[in-house]
Amino acid sequence: MCQLLGMNCNVPTDIVFSFTGFATRGGRTDVHHDGWGIAFFEGAGVRHFVDHAAAVASPVADLIKRWPIKSKNVIAHIRKATQGRIALENCHPFVRELWGRYWVFAHNGDLKDFKPELNGAFQPVGNTDSEMAFCYLLQEMRRRFGGTPPGLPELTSALRELTGAIAAHGAFNMMLSDGSALFAHCSTNLHYIVRKHPFATAKLSDEDMTVDFSQVTTPNDRVAVIVTAPLTDNETWTQFGQGEMKVFVEGEPVAL
Amino acid sequence: MCQLLGMNCNVPTDIVFSFTGFATRGGRTDVHHDGWGIAFFEGAGVRHFVDHAAAVASPVADLIKRWPIKSKNVIAHIRKATQGRIALENCHPFVRELWGRYWVFAHNGDLKDFKPELNGAFQPVGNTDSEMAFCYLLQEMRRRFGGTPPGLPELTSALRELTGAIAAHGAFNMMLSDGSALFAHCSTNLHYIVRKHPFATAKLSDEDMTVDFSQVTTPNDRVAVIVTAPLTDNETWTQFGQGEMKVFVEGEPVAL
């Protein structure tokens, strides 16, 4: 199994604090040493970093921990290989284009007997069940809505149906974003927190690191962090229900 | 206008020497300060770095200069904006998937009245003529060959025709790679060199830096470097003809 980290905000925010705790699980406090990756939306563009070295030993992970890239939507992943060999093409997150937007996807879980019919519009480059699921999602999104992206309620409804169908094959904890919304589906383990005014101090569980968010934010900032297992031990995280998909926009879950 | 750098080798090779000279043109010895990018194939996977900061001021460019990533196919680009604002989504190289492989593309030049009909299979995310040309190339490749990639001779023949047609709209110096071959089309300016046994010492034109390749290679290594303007001043570079497209495989141009 792997671990997922996502961030959705109403102003571009850096993820240095959360990523530092998360990356520590990639080979030091946990067993996820078969690669890692992170993607940051910046406007319509994406900065995409993947590495098949363990996150704790990766020069790129080191750069990310020192360089406060600001983004409204981030998805990160550390990998413990279950399907697919340890190789760059099998590292999440994956990035593809649909409707003139980039889509970023990462998955934690293990799908059994998942062999969807792919029409060739989106084909996996590597050999993971995860990239297969991503290609299938994008194919079905285009099949349902054609060349024009639907509104968020219609898209959410379609994704609930599609993720539910995929999850019938096994654990399908996943995050998907087009840079405006972040969709998170939970099969087994996913937690989130919304940080907003009044901001407090947070302490990482995996590293001896504390940050006083009131010093680095304005009262209007709102940041949702979604992760496999809570990153801090002095805040209250909300656990997703099994089979639940939430949609985060501008730093909070929206009812759709 | 922009500048292009490509490398195609028969063994994974690092591009630190060439990239160091090339990146210096991104804001110091030349005017290309509107972003830069580089993509490295590693097996079927791609490491993709883009930044809208000048290459000389970019923390990622600094990492690339210090970290010897080994690859058989690399494409890099430094940008002087002609079309499209300075933004991450407009930085080359661009990466898309076709036939279950990643394709990497970068362009130098300026296309006028280039408005190809796009069927939606590949849509630009940014607003450059370059990304439009890339989407059009991939669309036409799929239209001609369907879901199965053709052999290299057939693909080369199709690309000669397509790049020629695009070049009718203006300067279209471009590089395209799927990780096995590197296609380079010249409208105005492109040079290449093949380094092989017996290796000699090379001296950068843009930086006070010298490397003795005989110390860092084996006699079987072969490396083709393709670039807008020669990077070294003590080697003989071959200039492409106007309208010429060359295909590099395993470190040398092949006759197709």
C-alpha cells in the first residue's frame, strides 16, 4: 500500500510543512520506499516531480522541502509497490490532459481483476492498476461529456459513480484534481482537516517540527489537507467514511 | 525566439556539461529569460522540469546542473516569449501520451496564422503556437496510424510531411522524442555533433568550463547533441539544412 497527501486552498500556499512529515514516511518512519511524487498546479500549468528513489533519499524531495512552491492544488504520493515494478513510469502522481486542462491523479490501494476496456484515447505507459484506473476515469469522463467539460455537480456525480465501480475491484483511495477542484475517494483510509482563522500551532507526528500558522497566513486563508493518516498529533482530523468521495474547492469540502 | 537542446545516446548519459552552457543563455549570455524546461526519459518514464523563472535564477535549473541524471533522450528549451504570456503552462518541453508512450516536444520559432483543426483528442492547455503544433502532430500521428504505432521509417516519413506543412506557417525548429528516437526539424538554425571514441576535451563557449570526455566514457559510448547554436568552440558542429528533419537513434543520425 501507499500513502496519499493532497492540499486544496483558496490562496496559493506552500506545502513544505505537510510534505516534510509525509516524506519522512517514505523510507524512515514507514515502509514506503519504492518511489514518490508530487504535482503542484500553478495557474493552468503543473510542476510534476517523480522519483523512484525513496523520498528520504531523493535530491528532488530535498529540493521540495527547502523550496516553498505556492499552489492552490497539490497531490503527493509515496509508494510501496504492490503492482508494477519499481520504475519511474510507475510513480504517482500521473498527469494527463483532458478538455485542455491537466489532470493529476494518485492512488493508494490494490485493484484485483481490474481490466477495463480502453479505447486508446488514454493508455497506460507503465504497468500499474493505478494508471489503468486513471486512464479509464478520463476515458469515461470524455465519453459522458464529450469535448466540453461539464459543471462541477455533473462531474462530481459521474465521478462518484465511476470511483464506486472501480472500488468494487479493491481498495481505491484516490485523489484527482484539475487545478480547480480536488476529488478524494476513500475505500479504507483517508483523513482531512481544514485550517482557517483563527490559525493555531501544529506539530508533526513524524518529525520534530512545529509551525505557528497564524504567523504565515492572513485571516482570509483557508487550507484543506487530505492525507492517508493524520500528519499532526495536536489537531483534530476528520476521517472519511468507507466509499465516501468528497470534493474540495477553495480550501473546504463542498456539498454536491 | 527560443533555444533548443537535445541529446540522444546509446547509453544513459548525463547532460550536465551541455546544460550548464545552455542554461547560461537563459538570462546571462543571451536574452532567453522567459522560462525554461527540460525532460529526461528514464525507461518509459519521464522526468519533466519546467520553470517560468529565467534558467540562470531557477532553483530547479541549479539542481539539474548539480545532479547527473542519466538518460538516453533529453530535450531542453529556454524561452524568449513571442506568443503566449510568461506562465508555467507555456513553458516547453510539453509532454503528452500517445500509443502508451510519453512524447516530449519543444519548439523554437514563430508560426503565423496557424490554426489547425483539432478534434479534441489533444488540446492545448496554454496559449502558444508551439503547444498547438504539438497537439496537431500527435492528432495526425494517431489519425494516420490508428491505435498501433508504426515502424520508424513510416513514422519518419509522416513526420517529414507534417513538419513541412507546419513550417509553411513560419520558423519551426523543433525536437520530438518518444524515448527511443529523437526527431529534429530545422527551419532556420540547428546544429549537431556526434561524440564517440576516441573522445576528446570540449570547452564551453558560454562558460569557463572544460570536460575531458575520455575520462567519463567507455569506448562504446556514442552521444549526439543537437542545439540551436554550437555549445563548444573547439569542436566541429554540423549545421542542419533549411527544411531538413533528422532522426537520431542510439546516438547518431540514421538515414530514413
